[in-house]
Amino acid sequence: MRAFYGVGRRVKASAARTTIPGFVNPNRQEVMSNTGARSASFAGQVIYKLRCRDCQAEYGANGCDVHHRRCPQCQGGEPGEGLREPAAGLFE
């Protein structure tokens, strides 16, 4: 068996289509906005506001989870991140 030593390809956050407002995943969860708040459960991730197109529930999700999220209210998905205001910056 031979190991593969190819070059990995990273996608810039700006090129990730799953976090653009209006994106709808296969489970009918729509990205509403980037909250700008940092995730408490996943370092380096930002919380996005999602809305379920079935029951209209709104919840927060890490950017890396948007593509496969299920609604915590009507689809048995994991509870989302809390929707909160981002911390005030030095110049705000």
C-alpha cells in the first residue's frame, strides 16, 4: 500500500458558499446572517444565524456545521449555539 503525499487544498472562508446568507442546506436550514460572535464550543469558528424553513425556528450554528445541520426543534438536531451579540471591539 502506498501513502498519498499530495497537496491539500484549503478553502478560504470568503469562498465557502455554505455560510453565505440565503444558502439552504439539504435539511431545509437557511443561513440568515453572520452574527460575528465567536463560538463557545469550537475554537476559531463564528456563529451563523439559521432558520428552519419547516417550522421557522431560529438558532445559531458554527460555520463548519451549516452544511449538515438539522433543526433542533422539529428535526431532532443538536441544540444550536446561543444567538448573542458579538463582544464590543476597541473601536465600536
